[in-house]
Amino acid sequence: EVQLLESGGGLGQPGGSLRLSCAASGFTFSSQAMSWVRQTPGKGLEWVTGISPGSSDKYYADSVKGRFTISRDNSKNTLYLQMNSLRAEDTAVYYCAKMGQSSTGWLRNFDYWGQGTLVTVSS
Amino acid sequence: QSALTQPASVSGSPGQSITISCSGTSSDVGGHNSVSWYQQHPDKAPKLLIYDVTNRPSGVSNRFSGSKSGNTASLTISGLQAEDEADYYCSSYRTGSTVEFGGGTKLTVL
């Protein structure tokens, strides 16, 4: 059974930093691309960033480019999101998501999601 | 404001069929066969229903189907059931290696 367990959320200061982690199990983590997707409370979904299985390719939404960094440790089956220069608009539930199969590329759909971790940016 | 446009709400009676639209541009929906659909119940994580416009993952009911015409994709739910009441989101790959979501549609089963 695929399981994704996020941690590291909480209260962050404007201009501050937080690091999220996602522990994966139930599949061959090193062979699967991964992403972070966030959801503002009561609102819609926003893709944040994605990483290929071997970390050679990393892509970011314009809203976080230059502030957030995605990384992974395949030896620990763990995905990370380093969030710097936090802003109030970064307040959201952050989901770790496994990228699903597609005939057209790896950054296409999300077939498994964690339960999310809440990040609140406020002074 | 979301990049892909969905109706805020739709409704239908049990047993009926409903369709949710997802409008984009030639840079996303129209230019790639990479539209996917997600169902989200309150306080739950999203669940993948459709990928690559028309494909259903294993375990997803065949009451859910997807299609696309030009820059607009659609999700059809047939034989509506009470448990289908949820929020539905479309997403699409966008040229330039990003992914976009629609703003979501709240489905009410009357």
C-alpha cells in the first residue's frame, strides 16, 4: 500500500524558513517522480514543484521560484521542500504527491497523495 | 485566479448524469493530452479519477469518464450517487514544464 506522510508544517514567520518532509513507503521511491501541491484553506489546489526520480529535473511554479527548493533522498525514501523567504500567501496545506503514469511525460498527474501538513505564515 | 476555468458548482439528482467543464488554452488543455481529474471530499486528500484525458486508474468506477474538444476538457459522471458529492478539480500540463489546476467545482447531489 502506497503511503505518503508529510511533516514539518507549523507556524512560520514572514521572511523566515520552514522545511517540509515526506516519508514514502509501499512503492519503489527511487523510480518515481514526486511533487508538492498546496491548497489554501477553503480554496483550490496549486502545484508548487516537481522532481524527477534521479533529481536531474526540477520544476517550480512561478509563485515560488527562487524561494522554494525541492529535493529528495532516495536512500531514505524521503522528499523535501525547503521554503525560504516565506510570505503570508504561502499559508496552505502542503501535500506530497506521487506522479502517476502517463504516455506523455512524468510531470502529468498525481496518483497518490499524502494527508497534508498545514503551513501558516504569520507574525 | 486559476489558470483553468471550471464552473463553481453543478448539481444533479441520483441516477442522473452531469458534466463538468474545464477550459484552458492551446498552451495547456488544447496543446497536450495531459488533462487529469481529481475528486476531493471534505478534509480529505484529492483522489485521481482520470488521467491523460480519458484514462481511468485501476479501481476507479467506470461511471467516471473524460473527454476533450479543443481547449476544453470535460468530466462526466453517470448514474449519480450520494457519495459523488464532493469537489472536483481538473489539471493540465502546461508548455514550459508546469502543471495547472482549475478552481474546482462543487458537486451537489440533490
